[in-house]
Amino acid sequence: MKNRPTPALAEVDGCSRTPGRRSLPNDDEADEGERLGVLLPVGCHDQGVCHFPRSPGNRDTRARRGTARQSSPRRGPYPHFVRILRWLLVAFVVVVGLAVAGWYFFLKTDPEPRAAITETPVVTDASSPAASSGSGASGSTMASLDGTYAVEPGGADDFVGYRVTEKLVASVVQSTATGRTNQVTASMTIRGTTVSDVTVTADLRGLTSDSSLRDGRIREQGLESNRFPHAKFVLTTPIQLASQPAAGQTIPVDATGDFTLHGVTRRVTISMQGRWDGKVVQVVGNMPIAFSDYNISAPGSPLVASIDDHGEMELKLFFEKRTG
């Protein structure tokens, strides 16, 4: 089968047209041509390129595209600014995330509860004469509170310690840190309603917390316990009780004396509570401390943005009566 020859293009008014098609002189005829499906040129450029009208479907598509372009915002310098803002936001989120992760894995603490009186069982003196004769409701009497009491180092329930607030990344995250030592030596004398000769000495080199990094730093910074190993309190004014406490009774007292820390001695008053259970005198106390009062600079750490310039000293001691 022979190929049919392609019709030659005719030159009309400077435009090339396919034979068999006619030109429409104006737009009305062009519209009519579109209705009849006739594709004819409606105009020509000087270079001889002719333009043909688009079908109604193409015209609708073009109209929709035009509407879409009109509804789209004009591009200007704002997209670049928005990109910068997005990157800054991402960077901020990353920094905060790293800070929280650092706090969780390195600085998150499980602080010890505040020092408080423990309700120990009341002890009676079964060796007293009243107990031997079987007199009294319980067949025993209470021992005398008078005597000299002491605390020996290494007691499982004895401690002197600190409580401070650590801040991470410009105070975004903060936590409470506590450190304690049971390397404490103490003594006191009770006669009637007078408490005197109170001395408490703590070896700060034994301070431990939940972070070995923190413990190591305060030996060289802050408290500098390797240089100033001991904190000491000496009562200067005897404590006068309103009456001799009964066994199991908790009473509040204020103890005024000289407190030595970091090589500096100052006169202080410590708020305390005391409880005698018939055998042991339990003492709990706490006192706020401003580091500047004792020439202490807060220790630093790569993971800690800052530490409060003040803290709290707390203690809990169980005094046992000396015999002989």
C-alpha cells in the first residue's frame, strides 16, 4: 500500500495553511470555527508563524491554571526568611533536647528526703528496781534522761549533709542535689532541763551523693574538703528546756553556737528537734548557708550551667548514753 503524499502547505497572507482549510476573518468566525471543530489560524506574526485557536477544553484548562496562579502568593524574600526561621527552630529544639538528655543521663538526681524525726519505739528500763518487783502498770519504769551522750563515726542512720539546687542550660532544667556523710563525732550533756557541752564534728571528705563526678569536684572546688576536711559546731549558749521531756515526745529547740566551715567560723543559730525514746536521744536540724559567708565559690561542671549561691546544711544524729 502506497503512502499518501502529505498535502503541501499553501501560503496565504504570509501564513502557511493546510489545503482544504480556510481562514476566518475575525474572532466571531473563529469562535464559530471552534464550535464546528475547524482549526484555523487567527493571526500571523511577521516571521510567518500562525496561531491557531485552542479548543474549548484547552481554554477551560488555561482558565483554571490562570485562577491557580492568581490564588498563589507572589514569591519574594519571605521564603528565604522562613527557611532561616525553620533552621533556627530546629537548632533550638536540638539544643533543648540535648540539654534534657544530658540532665536525664548525667544530672538527674534522686535527692534524699529531708531530715526528719524517726518515730522509734519507746524503750523501758527492765532492769530498774520497779521492774524487778513487778510494780507499775507495765512492770517497768523509764530510765533517767540525765547523762552524757555521744555519736560515734559510721552510724548507719547518722549523717551531716548538704542540699543545693543545680541548674542546667540557663535554668531550663534544674534539680536538687544532696550529699551526706556518716563520718560524724558528737557529744552532749543533759542535766535536768539543761542541755550543754554540745559539739558536732563532720568529716566532709566522706560526703557522697548519687554522682561520683559531683563528689570528686567538691573535694577540689566549692567546699574544697581535701583542703578543709572538717565542719564543726560548738554550742556557746546552753539550751534551756521548759520541762524535761517524756519518752517519745518530740520538742523543738534552737541551738546557738560557733559553726566552722571552709576555714571560716561564724556564730549561728540552728533550728532543731529532739526526741528521747527512753534510751537514745535523736536530734534533727537544718540551717541555710550562704556560700559567700564562708568564702565558698560554687563548683563548676561542663554539664551544669550554674549552682545556687546558697544551700542548706542538715543533720540527723542518734546520741547514745555513755556508761561509766
